[in-house]
Amino acid sequence: MSNPLGLLALPRLTPRVFHVWQRNRDVFVKTYRVNFLPPFLEPILYLLSLGFGVGSFIPEIAGVSYPEFIAPALISITIMNAGFFECTYASYVRMYYQKTYDAIIATPLTIDEVIVGEILWGATRALINTTIMLPVLFLFGVVDLPWAILVIPFAFVAGLLFASIGMCFTALTPGIDTLNLPTFLFITPMFLFSGTFFPLSLLPAPVQYLAVGLLPLTHVVTVIRSLTLGVPATMLPFSLLWLAVATVLLFLFSVNLMKRRLVV
Amino acid sequence: MTPVIEATGLTKRFGDFTAVDHVSFRVEPGEVFGFLGPNGAGKTTTMRMIQCVSPKTEGSLRVFGMEVEGREAEIKSQIGVVPQENNLDPDFTVYQNLLVYSRYFDLPRPEAEAVIEELLTFVELTEKRDTPIEKLSGGMKRRLILARALVNRPRLLILDEPTVGLDPQARHLIWERLREIRNRGNTIVLTTHYLEEAERLCDRLVIMDRGGILVEGPPRELVKQHAGTHVVEADDTPQVRACLDRLGARYEPMGEILQAYTDTPRDVTRALVGECQLGHVAARPATLEDVFLRLTGRKLRE
Ligand SMILES: Nc1ncnc2c1ncn2[C@@H]1O[C@H](COP(=O)(O)OP(=O)(O)OP(=O)(O)O)[C@@H](O)[C@H]1O
Ligand SMILES: [Mg+2]
């Protein structure tokens, strides 16, 4: 506890990490019907109501049509939700109610490997949902190929970040109800104020700094918008760097916080 | 031969609270070794240290001759665990539970499938292979957990209250299976609150209380040493006490009655009925329960 650097300790991993991922994949495949529908329907609903509905009052925004402007935000939000919710509520249920982690650590797997497997799975969910969404958005003519293809591998990396953030909260939360706090105080504001549905530049300067400094979704939207429009944003290199640093740090934090919680 | 488990001064603290306090014991290859003790005695905590899921605070703990720290994965790959709390995977069926678990041990798929067939037969769950976990009875769950603990063909099987909440049939089936496992040369460590279970299964056992080990030995010897061969029970009255004192018998009050521990029940009974003119007297063979209650007291644990 007294050593803050303990939060940055590297996890000890073996290929067995993959078995945790496999377990979650097997459950996902068992219930694929319910799993595939939301990422397919959600962009259609948002595009129709916000993009083409509200958007009909907006002739152009930052040089593109409103549906084109929000399409990358919809992908980014999907990635955020997939990674974050998989590693908060779903992981908490597995850890606390189903005792799945207890069962797994009685085998050669370590707690490090369980947590990393969970985070990799959270990132995979982000990747799967993005892969389902992208063709839908393409059919609506709101993403630009071929650059938009790169959104798929990027979804995994951004998924890692949000899964790690989720896992940090899971490690710290006293119970499942208190997971509502990060959802309302962190995820919802991010959903609204990360340059998602209107440009960041419309916000007062201090809020802009906050969004750029602290909200990961801002940078994810920047990267994905650059890809789906095929035009790199000025902030793109900075966003990539910010995401790389944040992902590594939060990944390490999450594993070590979880160890503090579970190794007793 | 190297002991399967060797603990010396093994200690576990949770903050200021000492849950396991300098215990030492050895479990030899091929034996069934029991941990008895009231609630909170430290049995599960000890099991979890042996399973390498809970780090010890102090002392030395060797499993298969290896000091556990740093060798966890290697040790865990040769252990099978039946935990006190059921933790089957509710997202899967009976068969899938075993298959998914076998992957954690890196068992190749064909080998896993063969082992699982064998184990389903062994615990008599072949018909339930495609049943979801929530549809199993308590006894079936326990049997499935036993099967799951065996998928990696462990050298050491650790069972934390394996038969808790089971009916007599299910309990007997588990006992039967544990004997078979033992007869194949495996080592078994178990905890239990059923003293009859311990008496039947264990070659040796320890009784723990408040984190420490009170006594250790084969069940029969513990009974003989701490309770004699028989217990004579009579109403707790001053006359009976006087009479027993005159006979020089060891006795203890247990609620409304007095229990006298003796190797010569006939003499004591005859004395009580004949010389002391008392009605309610009963003699019975001493059991592990008498030892347990004598050593750990009657008071309910928090
Ligand atoms: N993670 C923990 N944090 C704090 N105290 C704990 C923890 N785990 C166990 N204890 C305490 O350690 C003591 C021993 O617990 P343990 O579970 O080992 O008992 P037990 O002998 O298995 O009891 P039972 O027969 O009820 O299962 C108890 O007082 C318990 O409250
Ligand atoms: Mg216990």
C-alpha cells in the first residue's frame, strides 16, 4: 500500500491468459443473438434521430455533413461502452457473485492473468461491436473507405483503455451499486462533452482544456474522426500519444489495484 | 519420502487479526488428513495458503517439497480443489464447466474429453451433462465440483467441507469416491464439521481452534487419549458429582448432564446405579465428538 510505484508493477503473464479470454468468448458465443443486435441497431437509431433528424437543421459542421460528423463519435461511444461496461458490471458479477475468479485462481492461472484476460476480452468486445457497426455506417454513406478500415484495429487499442479504466473502478468499488457513480460522473459527461455531437471549440476554454487533458473519449473521437473522414486532425499526433500513455498506465493500475483487492 | 505438505510455524494475519497462529503439521503421501474445528478456527484460511491463493504472513510452507512462494503455478497444476463455497460457472452446463476448467490446466482437448467422460461416470452425472448449473441439486453441484477438482488428475486433493448440506446418500457416495481416490495413491486433505465423516475417512487429523492446533493424531487414538473408550452420562446433581468424585472418574458438565470419560464403563455405571441409587444413567462408546467438545468447549463461536 505504501509504495505508489507498486501500482506500476508489471504483471507476470503466461499464454494461459488466453484461457480467460476463451471462457468469456464461449459465453458470448452461446448468447450471440442478444449480443449482436445492439451494435447493429444502435448506430441506425442514432443516425436516424440525431444525424438525419437534428442534422437536417445543420447544413454543415466543421466542413462536413452532420451525420458524417457524428458517425465517428457513435463508433467511439460504442468502444467506450463495450470496454467500460464489460470490465465493470460484467466483471464485478463474475468476480463477486459468480466467484469465477476464485475458481480460476485455484488452477495454474494467477490473478494477474485473470485480470489481463478480462481486459483483453473487454477490448475484444469493443472490436467486435465496431466491426458490426462499421458496415452499417458505410451503407449510410457516412464513413470514408479505405482509411475507415483502420478503425477496427484501433478499436481494440481504445477498447483496452476503457476496459482498464473499468477494471480500476471494479477494483475500488465497495459494491455493485456504487459502480453507478463512475457511470454518471465520468462516462455520461464524456459521452456528451468529448467533441462527440458538437465541436470541442464551442466549449468555454477551461472546459476544453479539461476535455483534452482528462477525457479519453476526446482523443478516441479525434483519431476515429480522422480515419472515417480521411482527413487527419491537427491534434491527431497528440491524441495518439495521450492514448498510448494513458492505456499503458491505466492497464498497469487496474491489474495492481485488482491484486490489492483480491490477494488476501 | 518427502511429505506432501509440511508447514512449520505457519501464520496468517488479516490486519491485526491472527487467523492462523504458528501451526505446524506434516501430511504424508497417500494419507487422508483432516482439519476439524469450530467456525472461524482457521481451516479455510489454512487450505487457501496450501492452495497458493493466499500468501502466508509468516513461517514455512512446503507443498510437494517446494516452498510455495514463487512456485505457485507449478504446485497448483498438481492440486485439485473442492472449495467450501460452490463456484461452478453458472454461464455453462455441466459438461462445459469441466471442459472450460480443463483448459485452465492446458489439457489438450482430446485428453480432456476422455477424462471428462470418465469423471462424469465417476460422480454419476453422465445424464446431467447438458444441464445448466442452476438446475442441479445441492448434491449434484458438490459432485460436479469434485469431478472438476479431478480434471487435472491431481496428486493432492483439497476438500473444504466436501459434504456440507448433503443428504446421507450423497454423502456416502462422496465418501466412497474419496476412498477410491485415496486407494489410487493420491493424498487427500479435507476439512469437515461432520465428526463421523472425519472418523470414517481420516488416517490422521488435527483439531484447530482460534487459529491454533489443539491435538493431532489418528481419530481412534485421539478418542482413546482424550475421552477414553466410553462415556457414561448421568443427571448433573450434587450426589452424582460426589459419587463420581469418590470413584475418581474424569467428568465434565455438558448442559444438564454430566459426562464421565472412562475405560471401564461397567464399573462406573454399576457404581452409579447400585451404590449411588441413581436412575438416569447411560453408557455409550466414546466418539470423536466427545473429544471435539471437550477440547473446544460448548460455547457457540461468533
Ligand atoms: N479475508 C479475510 N479478512 C479478514 N478476516 C478473515 C478473512 N478470511 C477469514 N478471516 C477470519 O479468519 C478467521 C478464520 O476464518 P476461516 O474461514 O479460516 O475459518 P474456518 O475454520 O474455515 O471456519 P468455518 O468452519 O466457519 O468455515 C475468521 O475469524 C474469519 O473471520
Ligand atoms: Mg471454512
